[in-house]
Amino acid sequence: MFEELFALIQDRKANPQPGSYTNQLFSQGEDKILKKVGEEAMEVILAGKGQGKQRLVEEISDLFYHSFVLLANYDLTLEDIDAELRKRHGVRREPS
């Protein structure tokens, strides 16, 4: 699902759709996107402090989405994140 969601976000950036929340974020710019990531991070913390597992899943999902928008805003990809995590953990990507 991560790849599909990120592909949708990239598509919205390349092909804006009227009424799209994702496009609203892109049009409002970096500061708005960063603000949303910060808000969602705080909501993850609050959910983790006793709002229950389902609420935590919901808030982490929101944080992932907004983080993906931030990546796309900077023309970064999930592969960039994958490469960084592999580098940190000494794991090489297997050739396809």
C-alpha cells in the first residue's frame, strides 16, 4: 500500500486534481506541509500515551501520508528512504 499511496501523491503533484487535499497541500507550499507533519507527529505521541491501539494506527497512517507528501514535495522517493535504511543497517539491495 505504501507504494500505491506514494504513486498517487506523485501523480497529484504532476497532474493536479480540483478539490484534492493533496493538491491543496502542494499549493500551500513547504511551510504548510511541514506544519502538517509536525501536527501529525504530535498526534502520534498523544495517541501512544493512552488513546488506544486503533487511534495510534490512525495517527501513524496520517503521519506516513503527510511524510510522503513532504518527500514528493522535495522530489524524493520511497527508494531514497529504502536506500538510507539499508545503508544504516548494512543491508544491500538484491539485484532484480
